Amino acid sequence: MFSLLITIGSFLFVFGVLVILHELGHFLTARLFKVKVEEFAFGMPPRIFAVKKGETAYALNAIPIGGYVRLEGEDGSDSPAPTSFQNKPAWQRIIILLAGSVVHLILAIVIFSLFIFRQGEAIPNHTVQIAGITDNSPAAEANLLPGDTILTINGLAITEVEQFQAATADKAGQLISIEVQTESGDERTVTLTPRPDPPEGEGAVGVFISSGYDLQSVNFFRSFWLGTRFTYVIVDESFQAIGGLFSSILLKASVPEGVSGPIGIARVSGETAQASGFSGLFFLIGILGANLAVLNLFPIPGLDGGRIIIILIELVRRKKLSPQREALVQGLGLAFVLLILAVVTFKDVASLIS
């Protein structure tokens, strides 16, 4: 029960930070360009309660997934008011739509930069470490442990991941000796036989390995550069993963492995909170923020990126889409996104049950 409460609380915290900051980006830029903000809502309807301050209703809704800022004229209605979203120049409307994702990217850069500033820069030290062991594998039977540093295989010094992979693959089916150094600094030698035909994803020995590194203190400017570079890596991987998700659904009618929805994120949030506390949750917020920034800018109607594409088309045509046609396009795009969300959520539930 306590674990469930931690999972729910962690999920609400992570999603709350991401949603509120995203919508705050839309809200502040809309106010900057004097667009009337009719509602600022956390969660999706039905509404629990709302407080109206000035011209804006601040609402808390029952379904804690997402949120929205409702702007005057945003629904495509033909309002003559100068405060209507539709009556603002195209460049202002694009900035308002971009703002949510820009806030997420800034958030990711700040979080990663602070982590690197506090912990230091990872400098490779030409060692190979065991990050994990699979059950019932040669490594498990030989009592190798996560955290062990691999020193030699059959007397050959191991300094790179590729060396370890080649050495174990070449000796598949043969007894080998592996010298390791434990986390406490003790050295020991074990013997095992790499598998010639291991289960998929486990490797011949059954270990997950990574390059070792030392942490070196850095100044703020270096940490900011490294945090920005790490954010770029996350954005690049997110672009490929999200593109792969949409293409897989459209072309193969299937959801790729490793894709999670709100339930999967809730589970990861709970596990992260229990393992690493608030620092782990903030790191997770940085990763999810970069992912959501990319997702929201994909050119699909119903998402911010799709709406930006419609504005760009209007600029090329020098003519706005009719409110009815724009509402139809946005509605179809939103239905497609919700369908994907439903499929991914069903997959998450099935995974939990199994």
C-alpha cells in the first residue's frame, strides 16, 4: 500500500511539474501578446473546481493527465476582438504555440546542468564495469556482481567494452577465466563458459556492461554546456523514437517495444522515487521534459506542431482556413493522438497484469 502511494504521489509530482510549466509557457506568451486567456487548467475534464481571477478561470480537473490553456478565438471562431488568438500576427501565434516546448527544453537543460555541476563530468577511465547480471546466466552462476570491474580475460587486459564482447564471443562454448576487481577493491578470478547461442539481448556471458568513468569537478559554464549537449542527445533519440512509434502504428498497426504511456511513467516514477528520492525524480522530469518537447512539436494536428504547420500553410496560401475546416483537421489529429495513447495505455496495463 505504501509503495502504491509513493507511485501515485511521484507520478502526480512529475506530471504536475511538466504540465504546469508547459502550460505556463503558453500562458505567459499569450499574456505578453495581449491574448485573452479564458482558462488555465491542470488535468482533463470533468472539472473539480475553478477559481476565476480577472479574465482567467484557473481550474483543477479530475483526470490528472495533461492540461491546457484555453485562449479566446483558439477554437477557430471568427471573433473580431483584438484579444483573439486568431487575430494576432502569425509570428505571435507561432511563438505562443512554441512556448510550451521551449519551456520543457529549458527545464531539461537546467536540470541536467545542475546535476553535472553537483556531481562532476564523467571522464572515461578505460575500464569495463558490470552494470547488471541476468538470471540463470554463466555470469550469475560464477557469482559475478554488478559493480565489478573486469580486469582480464584469459590473461588479456580488458580496457574497452568491445574487447570484452569480442573475447567472450570468440570463446563461446569454452571455459575462460575472468579476473575482476570488486567495489571494495578486492581482486578475484572466476571461471565460466560463454554460451554459443544465448537468449536474445543477454549476450554470451549474461552481463550488462558499461565503460567505467571518473567524476571530475567542472565550473558552471562547463556544466551548462554539458547539460545542453546531453539535452540534445535526448532530443535526437526522442525524435527517432517518436517517429518510429508513429510509423510503426501507421505502417504495421503495432506499438514498438519499450514505449510507455502514463501508467508506465507512473511505474517508473514510483521506482525512481524509492531508489533515488527527489533527485532521481528531477532527473526523470528532465528526460520526460525533453521527450515531451519533441512530441508536442511533431507536425500532427491536435499537437502544437500540427497547429504551427497550419499557420505556415496559411502564410503560404495568404488565406486562413475556414474555422469549420480547421476544427475538423484538429479534431481528427487529436482523435489519432488519443487513440495512440489508449493503445499504449492498454499495453502498459497488459504488461502490469502479466
